[in-house]
Amino acid sequence: MAGRGAGPVAGASSAGVGRLASTEAWRTGALTFFPLPGSFLRGPRPGHYLTTPDERARLLRELGVELVITLPFDERLRATRAADFVDLLVDRLDLREIWVGQGFALGYQREGDVAFLRAQGDVKGFAVHTVQTLTIDGAPVSSSRIRRCIQEGSIEEANRWLGRPFRLPGTVVMGDGRGRQIGFPTANLRVWESHARPARGVYAARASVRGSSYPAAINIGFRPTLTAGEEMVIEAHLVGFSGDLAGQELALEFLARIRDEKRFDGVEELVDQVHRDVATARRLAGQ
């Protein structure tokens, strides 16, 4: 959406929209919701979100969106009539242009479809544009498809649909030190329970922490060779890093799945395999 108002600008946008708005001295922005309407209506679903709200705002800004507003989706917003919602956008934002998907609808019971918006625009002085659905190999790009790829461990396929590496942020928490005992210290990551996460297995990634990036070998699973396998962990060995990361914010950009998690006959066999995993992770991370 584009407008000349000084307040938050809302709507759907792209890099092209950003360039157009900049040319016309407009401000561009995106309107998002949290929780997602589906999550509010059907209840929270573990692993449903592909990004945190902050991460989504960062990605939108990288596309050229100047302002991002995240509205809390609650019962009051759900009951807002479409015409009232449009009035808010026009009154507060000096709305001039709005870009929406072909199946877009807003307002109570999705009454404000594209035809409704165009009729409102004719009366209230804004233009409505529809954006073609993005496809890859003839198939529409969708969050449900990406989520399924991630949950199945098909990281390279998920990244192709995302157009970027899948990113999983979290906080480093104290582990049991088993990785350090075998020569591969790891950072155990606590992540938001609603964030999508890959299936059990070993992955190559890039880890970002304290403004630096490191190749990383990631294990997601129960560590069957070292523990009784009672607690699922997400642990990352950062190649070339030394120091204490406890309490630090760390983000993993997944590049590829290396192998399934498996039980080894002994620690020596496990260590040999981890050496190979780390070498693979370094190669895939470009180091």
C-alpha cells in the first residue's frame, strides 16, 4: 500500500511497489497480523509460523517496504466490517494505492473482496491493484507447501520455494556438555514453540551470532548414541567459534540436509561421522 500519510502504512507490497511509491514520493508499507487469523480462529498450532513477527518485518524492509505495521488479531478486529476497516486506512494513512492478492478479502466474514475494494476506491479516492500469484514450475508458492517441506526435512526444496535459506532463531541454553566431551562443543537452541522446525536429522547451516556468521553442523533429534533419547534437542556446532554462548540470541540459516539421525555402535564411530558432517557443512557453507 502507498500513501502520503505520516502514520503507519498498511497493505501488501513488493520491491516493484516500493520503487513506484518512491517515484511518486509516497511511503510504502505492509499490514500484517499476529496471531495469524487462522491461528486465532482455530487455536495455536505448534510449528505453524515460518517467521517470527520481528523476522517478517525485517524481511519486508529488505524488500523496500518503508513501514511495517503488525495488528493484533483479536475478537474485536475479527468483527470489524470491511467498510469500517477501509475507512480507517483512508482516514489515518491518506491511502492512495493498495496491492492485494487475487483471492484477497478483508473484514468480517471476508466480505471485503477485490470487487468491494475497487468500489470503495472509486468513492474514496484510492486505486486497487491485484498481484499475480507467484509460481514455480507452474505450481503456486504457498506457506503450507513450504511448511510441509520443512517438517519433512526437505530443506533445499523449502529454500527454493522461500527464495532464501530457512531461518530458525532462538536463545542458546545450557546443555549437558556431551558435545564438548567428544570434541565438538555445541550450542543448544531454545526456539519459539510455534516456529516451524525441520525434521530429525543432521543439517548444514550458517549460524549468526554477535554480528558474525559461522558454518554450522546441526543435529535435531534425541542423540541416541550419547543419551537415553528422552528429549528432542536442536544443537549446533559452530565451525571456528570458541567461547560461551549461553543466553545469546543465535539464528540458524539451513542450507541442506546431510543425513538422518542414527544410533552408532560406539562413540568412536560417532566422532568419525561428525568429522564428516562438519566437513560437509563447511563445504556447503562455502568455507
